[in-house]
Amino acid sequence: MTRAGPLLRKRWDIFCRVVDNLGDIGACWRLARTLSKHHGATVRLWIDDPSVFIHLCPQAESDSGSWHLDGVAIQAWTDSFPDVEPAHVVIEAFACDPPDSYVQAMARSDPCPLWINLEYLSAEAWVEDCHLKCSPHPTLPLLKYFFIPGFSAATGGLLREPDLLLERDRYLTRPGMRQSFMHGLGLGGLPRSTLLVSLFGYEQPALPELLEIWAEGEESVALLVPEGRIVPDVARFFGAAALHAGMRRERGRLIAQVLPFSPQEAYDRLLWSCDLNFVRGEDSFVRAQWAARSFVWHIYPQDEDAHMHKLEAFIAYLCIGLDDRAASALRKFWSAWNGHGSPASAWPSFRAALPLLGKHCAGWCESLAHREDLASDLVRFAKDRLK
């Protein structure tokens, strides 16, 4: 399988296993589209659970297991993997291990493809030592490179479309766009002083105590809850057996509305519209940073609290240059939200710090935007290796 010619150097295969419901495939789908649209790459995205992709991308209406959308070929990754020619660049997302038959085909290629393990995002110090390091296959003449997104110049960039921030600013500055979006969610006519909060997270046993604080407080709070794992905790507070998309509940000064799962572009607009965004995992976590709004990260839990080291490492980055009192309030609330303390007890100080935190997050976003984005980093690395 010999390849020649500049056009063939644009072929990329991305492999993705759906682990955390929508986070992994969400990030892979964004990356695939960005490579295709902004870098001219020919991209195949292999997914082991196409039903989740259909949920994420409603225009993929058929259940054929094969689509061509936004310049990307999306293929079902089945046990009986087809005999296909490997691309010049092969990305296994989050150590998902491509099919053995495909790896064998990579080894027979001349030249061998550039094989990249795209790792999870982290702010931990070890990332800088491992980024771009390679590991030889135990039996085949193949090298696998580790590519790790991060927050320093010695790591990979963050996933960001080139026009994302301009699109955000247009949305926020054009008269009526935010109001129109909120009206479309069924929340038109809210008082201007209402605190708008989006809530996307994992299961949260402590949530009802926080909702009680909001319901009994002096401030009106509108809680927008995309469908997901935290919705049953909202239902528990309102004494409902279940809550589904479109349902709305009120208690005291709190309004809560469950939103249907929306395409990625609509979720971005939700983040841009809210004063405070609760996010989880990696994909929504990164999008919250590009929203330049205050946010709270529900990190994916790991055994023996290993995830708390990752959380603390990011907090240390985020709090650089932040007022000590605001930084303390952020640390306390984020830690409580992740199971180490009471979110309800930590809320008053965090709420008082929100105006300052909002300005700080806007500056944080601006500083991140000066770095090259993940797709551009990957393309540059591939060009250097495939000369």
C-alpha cells in the first residue's frame, strides 16, 4: 500500500470509543470537523456506538452506520472491521486501541502512518514530560506518539474552531439575540436581575441543598438543565418522580427548566447566555472556558480520588492573578461540588465572588486564545513528521 502525492497526505482516521456518553464523541466530532473545514483534511471518524452520534448530531437521521456530514465520513466501528487502507495520520482518541486488523495494515504500509494517541486534557505537571513522546509497538514496526492537550506552551492546545470567539462576540453584541435564544427556551420575560445558570453534570447528591438555598434566597435564579445524569437530582428536589425535556418547575425564587439535548452550536449559545455554567468531563469544560463566563467543573470521578489531583492542578492555573479571597471562594466551592464539602455552605462566598470571577474568566479565555488550537497543533506536528 504505497502512497504518493500531496493530496494523500491530507487523509486522517480518528477512532473513538463512546466512554462517557457524549464527552468523548463530542470532542472527536469537533476535531474531525475542524480538520476538514479549516485544514483541508480528508477525515474518517470511526465510532463504536453510532446511536450516540445520532443523538449528538440530529441530521444523521438514518441508522445505516455510515454518514457524510460537514465534510467528514462517519463510520460505525464494528467487531467485523472492514479491510480499509489506513490514513496517513491515525488518531486513537483517549487510548481506545484501533482494531488489530487496522494496526496490522498500518505496519504493512510504506511509509507507515503517523500514529497519535490523543490523550485527555490535563493541567498536571507530568503532562509536559509526556507530550509528544513516542512508544514503539511491542511486535510491529510502528511508533505511537502521545499528544496531550494542556494549558502550557509545552503541551498541545485546546480544541477551538478559528471563528468561535468571533461568533461568540457577535452573538453577545447583536441586539436581541440573547433574548431571542432565551425566549426559544421558554424563558422569555425574566427580570433582568435574574441569575441565569446552566447545569450539566454527573450525579450530585448534594444538589438539593444548594437548590434550597437558591429557592429561599433574595435573588431570582433561572436554572437551565440539559438532559443528562444530573436531572434526577433536580427532580428529587422538586419531589418529582422524573423530569423530562420541556418540563418546568418553580419553588420560591428558583425556576428550573429541563432542556432537550441540543446540537453543539446551541449548547455554545447556552453557555454564552448564562451568568454561571456548571460543566462536566472535558468537552463542555473546554467550551465553558471559551464562553468567557464564570463556570464550575464537575470532573470525571476516579478511584481513590485520583481526579482531585487533576482538579487542583487546573485550579492552580486558573487562579493565577486572581484576588486571594475570590480564589479561596472558587477553590472551596469547586472542591465541594466534587464531593469534598458542602456546596450549599460554600455558595455565599462563591456568589459574592462571581462578578470578579466573571471578569477573571474572560481574561483567562483571552490568554488561552493566544495559543495555537489543538487541531492546528496536530496539523503542524503531522507536517513535521510526514515530510
